[in-house]
Amino acid sequence: MATADNFVNVMSTDEWKTNARGALKRLGLTYEELEAQAGERNFVSTAARKLWVLIGGTL
């Protein structure tokens, strides 16, 4: 029977926010812009939609 190693990366709140802001920067978006796209359900890209699913409401 094959087993897989499972890893959990636990981040502090500051680490979470730093990483989320970095992802926004890479997409060229502010949190407010991403939040507006979510409200309109009209994302500029699949990556933006995926980021909202991951960080929406956390910043």
C-alpha cells in the first residue's frame, strides 16, 4: 500500500496577509479591485477568481 506524505503549512496572520498581498501584486490588483470584481461576479482572469476564493474577506 502506497502512502503519501501530508504537509500542513501553518502561517501567522501577518504571514497570511503578506502572502495575500504578494499574490494581489503579482496579478496587478488591489484588494478593493478584487473585491469589486467579486461583487460584480466578473473577474478579469481565472487567477483573480481563484485568488478571491482563497482570500476573499480576509484582508
